[in-house]
Amino acid sequence: MIETKAQDNRYLIDLELFLKSVAAKDPEWIQSLRSAAASRFVELGFPAAKNEEWKYTNVASIAHGDFALMLDDLPREISARLIQPFTFEEPRWSRLVFINGVSYPALSSVPNLPEGVQVGSLADVMTKDGGALEQHLAQHARYQDNTFTALNTASFRDGAFIYVPDGIALKEPVHLLFVSVAGEKAIVSHPRSLIISGRGSALTIIESYVSLADGQSFTNAVTEIVAGEGAIIDYYKFNRDGERAFHVGTTQVHQYKDSRFTSLTVAVGGKLVRNNLNILPDATGCECALNGLYFAAGEQHIDNHVAIDHVKPQGTSRLLYKGVLGGKSRAVFNGRVTVHKDAQKTDAHQTNKNLLLSDYAEVDSKPQLEILADDVRCTHGAAVGQLDRDAVFYLLSRGLDRKTTRNLLTYAFASEVVNSTKVERVRSEVDKIVATWIKEYLETEEPL
């Protein structure tokens, strides 16, 4: 149980009810974990502007929102037709669908997998076998330091559990589709996922967050990824929520020797989106390549926080995030690379570039390097600007109209990240998302 003085705080009231409802179902170690995380959430409270990590992102609308934790049944039946635009339409892929944070088997599909591979509901695993779960769950994403991670750890009902044994390479991606369905009542969900890839294994994960209704929703997600020695993991995250959706997501990656982790984060939806991507290359020879694209218009707010902690020698990291902003939107980029004293021979580079399509759009870019070793190669840079006037003049002089000109130049700006995508079907979807956003923006805003 938790003690609280603020009985009018909706999160604390719902959390108290939730802990009571799962007390008899959870294993003892899960109960202890939830209790400790709940207490830590009460201690931390929601971050204020004086918190440096949240300086440019005001979460008052989340902290004081009347978001209800769904403790009863799922919404009415959801048809396959409704989620079809978000499924990639690849029948050979494994797909796990979650509605308001809870597994929805009727829309999920897991084809035959190699022996020993597990792809399924985290809630199911909690009631059956806690071996790998107890070893890794909440051991990487620290609830002690983060309000939203603490709230998730105390409140999660379900999510994905993926385990790939040593030496197994999954040929087809696994798609995790998290769907928010909110009606008149604002809702909150806390999906929790744990992905473990063994020694010498290979895995591609796609994580999508979407909305089906116009109601207000808040998704507070945590994903922990463990890359075993020599493992290769490709990870894609899509934020495609509705206009009244709030999203705070934390992805925590723990890398072992000679593992390779690549990621692409694409954010185009949501009223307020905060993505935390934390990488710990915890052995020699680790590599990571982190790419991101974010598009915002109207009064959207998109915040990307990326942290790479090089603690061992001979690590390599590459980071490239690009943003396109229109209307009165605002974006935040904070990239922090820390090279510890023992992490000699580290090779780390990060770049953030932003394109402003409006005089009212704003971006706060803060790339950071903290280097405590003396034999390293590290660079960082940031750029914020508008479309190149010479390029605009050149295309106009060749007979293109202004809308087409801005379309082409904006797409060209994003194409470097689009083309970095390894999976062809994912690349075509990213390409479609980018082209659609540009087209829709041009129809609502004055060109150039």
C-alpha cells in the first residue's frame, strides 16, 4: 500500500485501487517491486520546470489531468479493419496487439517460431515462468530516478515479452502495436515490454503507438531491451497518436560484448510526446546507431532525449536526429554522450538538424559530450534553419511552383534518415508517413 496526503490526486487514487486488485494475482517479487516503485513515485512527484531534464517540456497537463486507469473490461470489440492502416500488412510477421495497454489476442498473430523463441503477453509470463522475467524486469530501466518509470513499474498490467535464445536469428520482424481507444473519459495506460536477445542472436522489433478514437489519452510506456554478446537488434518506434494524445516513453537498452543495436524513432502524432532512449554499452566492442525523425505542426510538442553511456573501451555510437516543424509547434532535442574514464578508444558522433517551416515554430537543441577518457574520437553538432533560399530560387527558376518546391526540399531534408531504414517494408512506410505529412501540411499552411 502507499500513503498519500494528496487524496485528490487521480494517479494516487487509481494506483491504490490497482495495487489492491492485483495483490492476490501477482507473484511475491512483483508485489514487492510494485510497492517500492509506488513509494518512489510518491516521493518524486511529477517533474517541474526547475528539473533540468524537463526544462523545456511542461508536463502540467499530464500531472493535473483526469486520466483514468482502466481497471475494468476492454472497450467494445475492435475490428481488424480499424487497425489495418497500422499493421504493415505482412502476414509472415509476428504481431502482438494491445488495447489500452492490455493484450488483445483476437487481433494478434504469432506464426510458427524457432524452438525456444517466446513472443507473447508479459501478463501471461508473470503467471507461468518468472525466470528470465525476474532476472531482467525493472533491472535496466531504473524507477528510482524517473517519475514516469516509477509510475509505470507500479501500474503496468501488460505488455510484450520477447525472448530469443542464443544463436537464433528471427528472419521476420516482430510488431508490437499499442492502440489507445478513449471515448468521453480520458484514459491512461502503462504498457511494459521486456525484450531479451541471447548470445549471437538477431531480432527486428517494431513498436507502434496509435489512436483509434478522438478522446484524450495518456500512454506511459517502458521498454527494456537486452542485447546479449554478439547479438544484432534493429528497433523501430512509431508515434502516430491522435491530436489529443499524450505519450511518455522510455526505452532502455543494455548491450553486452560486441553487440549491435540500431534504432529509428519516427514521431508524427500526439499533442505532447516525450521519448527517452537510453543506451548502456556495458562491454567492449559494442556498436549503436540511433536515428530519429520528428514532424510537428499546430501546437504539437515533441521531445527526444537520448543518452549513451560508454563505460567500456572500443565502443562506437552514431546518432542522427532530424526534425521538421511548422505552425506554432515546438521540439526539444537533448542528446548526451558520456565517455567514462575506462572507455578508451571510443568513437562517438551525434548530430541534430532541424528545419523550420514557420516563423512561429521553435526548437531547443542541446547536444552534449562529457568525456573523461583521453584516447577517443568524439564530435557533436546541431543546426536549426529554414529552407535554403538558393535552392528555392533554383527550383522556382526551373518552373516548379512554390508548394512543389517546398515539398521536394523538405522531403530531401528527411531522406537521409528515411534511407537508413534496413527493412524494405518499414522504409516504404516511413517514406509514406513523411510524404503524407508534407502534403497535408502544405494544404493547411502558406508555402514558403
